Amino acid sequence: MSQPVASKEVGATGLRCARCGAVVEGTRHGRATYTVGYYLLHTGKTVDATFVGRDGETPVAYRRLLEGVDVVSCPRCFAEPAVRRQWAAFGDEEASHA
């Protein structure tokens, strides 16, 4: 008896493209290929933070994520150069003031 495969159902991810609103599906894998279902940018509000490295003396600086936000893009929107540039610049000071 075959079991239904949830990932093949339309909208099984419950996610929509933030730009066009299209329902996105998960990535489909074949024997030698795959088809990307959506792109996910995990971002949000951050602050500067530091911790002491493994040597016990060297401080290591990083950006600490305070409030995580997931931004979803369908493959059609992500293929557009303007969207790719926007995602590549996401979080830059200049991009956030534009």
C-alpha cells in the first residue's frame, strides 16, 4: 500500500514567496538532478557581540541575531537580477537606507 508523499502536494511547505505571493514547494530530487523549490534568507535584527576564543584570550567579534526572520523567494523571482542584488546586499548599511 503506497503512502502519500506530503512534499509532492501543492503548498506542502506552507510557504509563499515574499515578492509575488506564489506558493512554493520543497526541492525535488531525482536520480542525477534536483529542482530547487524555493530560496530562504534567514535574517533579522542583529547586534555587535564578542566572545573569547578557544585560546582564552583573543576576543572574537560577530553579529548576534536577536529576532530571526525568514524571507522566502520562489525560483522565478530569485532568477531576476534585481532580486539577486537585493539579497546579496541584504543587511548592508547602504542598502537598508535606500
